[in-house]
Amino acid sequence: MHHIFKLSVLFTLMFVIPATFIQGKATPNNFFDKASFYAAMAGSSAEDVNIILAILKESSIPEKTAYEGALLMKKAGLLTKAKDKISFFRSGRTKLETAIKNDDGNIEYHFLRLIIQENSPNIAKYKKDLKTDAQLVRTSFKKLSPVIQQAVKEYSKKSNILNPADF
């Protein structure tokens, strides 16, 4: 599975993105594959997270800050050194919370925070919005794009707060 993800990202970087630019359908600043982002969020590879972070670095999509924040916190959970874990988690938390503050009506951002909160260790003290975020995701699910709806459905299969039957 890990190799399939890397191959799909490599294929996208080598063939799909350049072809899209040539056809005039996208610019480097507006292309971003949300499915790859959610695959990295669901995975257990710091390398996969780094690939998506590198793509985001060159992007200017509106979700950039929220996605970087979520990925940095995800990466924190994959690291071994406590100092690095804390540093990445804090940096990511600042980015994600800033994105939510600037666009509180963006349900996807609340979903990202829910994922991180549910999976963060208690010592991080990052769980206070878990129930509220879960309720927002449930009530606004049908308004989400198909890619995000699929990510929510997949996540709900392993979640303790979301249930597949909710969707």
C-alpha cells in the first residue's frame, strides 16, 4: 500500500500536473490533490507527509494553512524525539487554529481538527473541540465535496466519535 501511494504521487507529479499545465487547466498555485492529502493523513509514513508538505509549500490554495497545520501535527505523531514531536505539533496547531479562526464556517477544517484531536495524546491537551467538531461534520456532511465526504466515511470506520452509520 505504501509503495502504491508513492507511485501514485510520483505519477501525478511527473505526468498529470505537467499535462494539466500545458492544457491551460491549472497553474502551479491552484493544483492540489485532496485525495493524496487524505491518504497521507490516514497513513503512517512521515515520508508521505513530507511529500504532500513539499507540494503545499509551492501552492497558494486557500486551504494551505489548514492542510499544513494538520500535516505537521500528523508528522509529530510519526517522529521519535520528544522535542521534535512537541515542536511540530505546536507549529501545526497554530496553523490549523489560525485557519479555523479565519474561516470558522469551513467544515473541512473542523474535520481536520477532529482527526488530530481524536488521535492526539492526552498530554497534548488538544481535545476540547472534539464533540463540537464531530457534530458539525455530521450535520454538514452533505455540503462537503465528494472527496471530503469519502475521507469522512473512511475515517469514521476507525473513529470512536464518528460512526459510518452517521453518513
